[in-house]
Amino acid sequence: MNKEDKLKKLTAQTELPNFWNDNLKAQSIMKKISDIGDEIEKLSTLKKSCHDALELAKLGDNSIRPDLETESARIENILEKLELNISLSGPYDKGNTLLSINAGAGGTDAQDWAAMLQRMYLRWAEKKGYKSEIVNLSEGEEAGIKSITALISGKYAYGYLRSEKGVHRLVRLSPFDAAHRRHTSFAQVDVLPEVAAEDPTVEINPNDLQIDVFKSAGAGGQNVQKNETAIRITHKPTGIVVICQNERSQLQNRENAMKVLRGRLYAIKLDEQEKKMTELRGEYQKAEWGSQIRSYILHPYKRVKDHRTNLEVGNTQAVLDGDIDKFIEAYLMNKQKLTK
């Protein structure tokens, strides 16, 4: 079924008299209609651009050649992005994502590195026009952060950021070492989809949950919460523990904690499926601290290298300021080639 037929079929459902009886299902259908409509419009605009460029090229007028070359490069860039989006065909790729960063071994240096990654990803999200909301944050004793979970909302947020999952390694002269020696720090980045409560892919039995309420940790003084608003949810069958305490509302913290729990339970199912497939192909390797996906070298030279695609970038500051699209696109394109 082509996109136009899909759009007609979905639009026909909106005309049924009982369409809005199930509000969640109706909203899901309306979102699909919007997404498919956007895709059709982009393809139609691209087709017209190609047609107009060909017609101008047939004139054989050398004076408009520079303009045609510019237009050709623009069309090629659009085609590359469309090809990239083809690889984002997973059930949650078009949706929002929960990004978690956890400092590894290394004390203050590792916690500072986790904070640098937080800044990098939030800057990237801002450049994309995505909305970022910190769901939970645990600050370091001296500097940086121990862990953070943020909800990144925007089209393809999960599809793009899932390529960032893994261990990230930093090598630099430590600003926390009196002797100013070179240190290596690690941080683990985890990327989860935002799974809706009504999604049948992840079913949670309320009896499997232990929910504890406590006072949120604060910086002291006026910032300390006097009410018990923080939520800790323990999923007894898996042992997963989720804590959310950034919101002042207990209800909002609970909702955010359930979002993270649903994402983690889905990730377990996905990891089990991928493990089976990679074991069958003889490619499975256990994820360990030594198996970093990317290294950020700030001393003795400056370079960021992705170990999965071998892509290297010399402008480390630009990368740390959120310019990571090159790494994301290279990974997704490489993965698409491997699965063909």
C-alpha cells in the first residue's frame, strides 16, 4: 500500500461517528495522518524541484549553471536525508526518547565528563528544535553529575539518538588533579524510547511494582523539598529501580518514573532479540567499559573518533557544543548497509 492509499484509509477512519470515543487511539491515528501528510508533501516538493531543475538544464544557458549546481547540491542533500530516514523505520524511531547518562569509574573527573555529555546532547537537541525536560538528576559531590535522565521530545528523537547508546571515553589533562596529569574518564549513555502507557508491547502488572515515596534531595536551604514528592519504583520481576524527583508534583514524578520503566522494559526485550540475532551471526560481544563506541581526545592532540564507523573529527569543541550529526548519520548509514 502506497502512502496516498494509507492516508486515504486513515482519513476515512476519522469520519466515522465513533472515532473520538477512544481518545488515545484517535490521537495516534491523527499523528499518523500528520506524519504521512508531511512525507507526501516533502516528496511532492522534491519531485517538482527535480523537474524544474531538469527543465532549466535543457535550456543550455551557461549563465544559470552556478544556480543549477547550487540547486543540484540542495536536492542531493534532501535525498541523503530521505535515505537516512528510511533507516529509521523502527516502531518508536519517529518518537520521543529518554536519554540517560551515568558517570563511570573515576570520581570527580568522570562526573564532570557526564556533565559535559549532558551539555553536548542538550545543545544538539536545541539545534534540532527539540524540547528537553530533565526527568531526574543526581549531582556530583564536587562537580559534574553522577547521573541524569532527560526526555527529548521531537520527531525522530529516538531514531537519531539510539545511535549514541554505549560507553563514551574522554582523555584530557584533569582540571581536578593538582599535578595536572592526563586522565581517562568514562560515561555510559543509554537511550530508551518513550513507550505510551496503552502500548501493548510493554505490559506492566501493578502487582509487580513496589512504589516508595520520599522527600526530594535538594541543594539545601530554600531548595529542600519539605513534602514527599520523589518517587522510587521497583519492578520486582526484573529488579529495575527507577527514581524520579525533579518535579514538585508527586503525580508528575510518578508519571515520569513509569515512562522510564516502560522504556527500560522495552529495551530489555529489544536487547534479547538483538542478542539472539547477533549470536546466530557470531557477532555478539558483551558490552564492557573497554568497548567504548567513541573516544574524545583533548590531550596530547585533539580528535573525536567513532570506533564503529572510524569517522574522525578534529574540531573537538564543535562536537562538545552539540555538533554530532556527522557521527549519528555515519552510524545509521553504515548500519543500513550492513542490514541490506
